[in-house]
Amino acid sequence: MGEHNYFVYLMASHRNGTLYCGVTNDLARRVVEHREGRAEGFTARYGVSRLVWFEQHSDINEAILREKRIKNWNRAWKLALIERENREWRDLGVELGLEAMPDCHPREGGDPGF
């Protein structure tokens, strides 16, 4: 049986902005969906489109467990996780072959600071 790859990831609206944690088996495709607003709901509403952290797993159950744990973390722990590996909050989509996102700022009246 072939090896599978699953990714737990954090998206942000901008540095220290709104955060979203998710899991996927195709990180590049999922990032594009967030960027283009095809990931309806929370991420589209708050402009969460910059990939700022991810990790790879070979087991979907481990990936889902990790995602659930991170979702239950407080904000400070999530920020520390991002800054441990991405202090500058670079757009990591570039590492996946995507174009860099322009520096973004919160949407007017839309960033709750999650």
C-alpha cells in the first residue's frame, strides 16, 4: 500500500491576525481554495488566506488528532507555534509553488482576532 500524506496547517489573515487550523491531503489545493474564497464560511468571511504553518503526517488519524488539539489551544500557544518556525510570518504557499500573497491587512470591521 502506498504512503499517504496529510497536512495540519494554520492560515492567517495577516501577522497576528485571525487564525484558522485545518487538515487536508492536498495542501497546495487547499491553500488555493482558501485564497480564492472557495473555502466558504469562516476563512472567506475573515480573509484568512496566508499559509503560515504546516506539518506533514502519514496517518490521517494522527493528523486529525493533532488538528483537534491545536484547535483547542489558546491563541498564545498557536502564535508561539507559528513563530517558532516562521518568525516573519512568511507566506509558506510559496514553498508549495504558489505565488506569494501580498501583505494584507484586516478587512474593515471583519477581524475578530481569533
